[in-house]
Amino acid sequence: MSAVVLVADDDPFQLRLLQEVCEAAGYQVVTAANGVAVLDAVARARPDLVLLDAVMPSLDGLEVLRVLKAEPQLAGIPVLLVTDAADDASRARGTALGADDHVSRPFRVFEVQQRVRNALRVKSAESALASAERRAHEVELIDPLTRAGTAQQLFITLHYEYVRAVRYGHSLGAVVVRITNLGDVAAVGGNDAADGALVRLAAGLRASTRDIDQLFRASEDELALVLPETGAPGVGVVIGRLLEAERAGSLFAARVVPAPSLRIGTACYPDFAAASAQALLERAVLAAR
């Protein structure tokens, strides 16, 4: 789909000229005859770029530019300020307010199209970079295999919940579930079999817990649960559900040979008077070894 360019100019002749120049370059064009109409158009549907006349009645282009760049949801829209060739003051003010580029009158078709094209390319590159950064951040926060949180996130989350538990007198449960023979599963069935066992264990743990409980991959062969406001009885319910699924054969596929063997460790605050979140987790990890 072609980019949408919003062209704003109070001079009908100039407005039509810019519209035709942009349409000839293959862009969809929306027009506005004053600053108020620009803001109305942007509120209805965000354009990919704005060609904005600096001087318009009632609400001029510089004020519209200030509004656009002050709004976080709109600041990323490239704005090309349209000025007279001799209007150095408007161009300087526009640059200070965040204009991405400028177009001078009298227009030259090639220059207008090239500046629009360049601004859209920059926006596309910035969007791609932001998307890549978001994906990289997600990789840091989420284990790509099990889609559980990472070990780093486990420590952060458990510390937060421990501080809340101590401050407000709540219970807090930590559960570590280890597949003790994951190496044997990999040796017989390959890495795919071992990975599949971990994925199915993660699914089983999610099915055994509440929405507020959080799952993490603690190590290569261990998954961990943080159970806010949950004491020993509640932890026992979660473990019971998991073991029942294992006995029923629904936790792991029957074709996994050898059958994955689980070891479960738990620690509950304040039943265990842990001095820190790290101590609580170490208690659960030790019980699972």
C-alpha cells in the first residue's frame, strides 16, 4: 500500500499543485486548507507524512508543528515545512520545533518528490530499527523455546514479590521443577525430544496455575514458578495438578523414551523464614536437586 501524505496549504492553487506532485509520485494524498483541518485529519487517521505550509490563517503551520511534535503518539510523523524561499525565519523556527525537512516555494517537482521520498525512507528505517530493538528486548525477557521468562527475569520478579510479601504480610510460593534425565532424553531421541519435553512441561505448569502466577526457565533443565500470595496449601494444589497430568500421561507424549522424570522443590514464605528472595529460591532449587 502506498504511503499517505497529508498536504496542508490555505492557497487552493498551491494545495492543488502539491497534491498533484505527490500523486504523480504514487502517494495517496489527503488535503487540508488550514491548521485546524490538519489536526482533525491526523486525529481521524495518521498519515505517513505531512507537507505543512508554515503560514496559514487561524492556526498556522508552526503551531500545528509544535502540537504534533509535542504529542508522543504523533511525534514520529515526518513533517516537511513549506515556506517561501526567502523565509529563513520560519525555516529556523520549524527546525527548532522538530520539522524533519523543508520545501521552498516556488516548487520544483523533482525536489518536492525527492524530499518526501527521503523523509519516508528515514521513517521506514527508524521503524525497522525500533522493531528490531523490541524483538531483541523480547528475546532478553522471554525464553524462545518455552516462552517462559528468563532466569534474569525470575530473579527480578521474585525479589519484587518477596518485598511485597514481607511488607504486607502475604504468603509467597516458589516452585522449581526439574527434568532429572533430560540428558538421557536428548541422547535417545535427540535435542528435539528434549526440547519437546520442556515445552510440554511448561504447558503443564501453565495449565496448573492461575493468571497471576508467573513461569520462568531457571536453567537448562529447570522451570520455576513464582506464586504470589500463595502458601504451602496452594503450592500443594499446583503440584498435585501437575503430578496428576503426569500420571494420566497427558503431560508428556508417550513416545518420549526414556520417560521424563520430574523432581520438584518448593519453598514458601513465611513458612520458611527466608532472609531474601535469593534464599527462598535457593531453598526450592536445592529441594529439586
